Amino acid sequence: MRQIVTAAVLAAVLGGPALAQETRLSGTVAEVFGRQAIVATPEGRLLVTLPEAAAPLPGQRVEMSGERQGATFRARRLEAASGTGAAAIRAAGLPAPLAALQPVEVLTRHDVGRHGRDVIHVMRLPDGTWLRAKTRDGRLIEARSDGAALPEPLVATLLPPGLGSHPALRRISRIVEIDVKPRGEIEMEGLDAEGRRVEAEFWPSGELRKLEYEHSRWRAPSLPAARDRLEALGYRQIALLKQGPRHVDAIALNPYGEPVEVRMNAEGRVDRERLWHR
């Protein structure tokens, strides 16, 4: 009798929730918050705990495998469904010039200011480079690279017809930033053939307003020194470092694993963090 009862109890335990089976599902990401997401599947909406490396976007079709318990799902693997990469990025709200770059990771922040509703995207491209772009009321108005030349489609989108052939731009061998101001002025930053930083500003008419070379007389740390200091403070995946006169800005994961925009002052102290959303 004891053997029969023991066998029955053992069968009940092994057949219960403690023995979770591998489940495979596909669906559409509805919301993402931290390391969890709401995924709409043919079997209903599930609260999914994401794997460490996964960063899905709202609107993206995904395939996942893991353990399901009721309306919750702990994913061991989560990947974009075949053929959904560019379409999913567009569904996440990227304008066509940015979606055409087929980014593999996107961080987004929304701002509302006196000039309109801004959406700022930080994107990692397939070649590993990073790009920061801003749209206002759906129109692309700013783009900045991580030191590489801005992709030609973005340059063509941001510059008025004919400005790209302006003689002053011959001094800039690599355009790394373009900013279109609310009144139509255009500010551009790049590097010349010797690696010196060059800033050019144009009136809305396309007339050159200023051309200026900047020399390395910064009070802020150099970019390599800033990267080393941020790593010592526990930041990782540091990208898009930009040097100001008294500070350095960067995108990174903070010591808690959160994606942030971080500003470090000339003394090597972090003055500000702003959180991004995946």
C-alpha cells in the first residue's frame, strides 16, 4: 500500500507545475516595459519575461520558446519572426528615412517643447555604429552619428536641394551631425581631411552664415578618458560620446542595466542621467 501511495504522489508531483514543458509561440509585441513585454498570441495576450539580450519593439512580430504558466511566459529565446525586421521597425514609429537603415536596436524618448512634439531615437545599425535622430511632428530634423559619416539618405533628407554642393562643404570630408532649426537655419558638424572638427551654419536661404574650426582646447576630458571614467563608474555599452566645452555626453547602460543618456562634467562626475525606453 505504501508503495502505491508513494507512486501516486510522485506521479502527481511530476505532472504538476513543477515540471514545466518547453512551449513555442509566436505573436505581436503590444507593450514593452523593462525586462517584460505584453505579447498578443493566437492563445491570448501573455505577460512575457524577456531573455537578457532581447530588445523587442512594439508592433514587432516575434517567435519565442520557454515556459508558460497561465497568462505568463518566461522566454528562454525570443527572436524577430522571419521577414518582419523592417516592417516591425516602421510599426514602432520610425519615419521612412530611418526605417530604411534597418536598425537592429532602437531606444526612444518623447519630448514636448514650445516648438512641437519631438521624438528622439537612438539606433544601432547592422554594422554596429550608432545614430541619434530627432523628429518633430513626424518630420526628421536632426541626425548625429557616432563619429562615422552620416548615411547619404539622411543627408539628402535633411539638406535642402542644392545645399549639398555648397563650396564650403568641400572642407568637410565627413559629416557627422546635421540640425535643422525651427526657423529653417541649418547647423552642420563634421571633420576635415586632417581630422579637425568643423562647424558650418547656413541661413534658410542656403547662404553660409558661419564656418568655424574648433581646436582641442577643451576643459572636458578627452573622449577616451571619458570612456575609461564611465567604465570605472560601472557604465557599459558606451556609445555616441560627444564632447562639449565643459562636459561629455554619452549613451550607455548604467550600473543598474538601464539605458540612459549620461552627462559627465570636467571633474569626472556624472551630473545627469535621462532614461530611454526600448
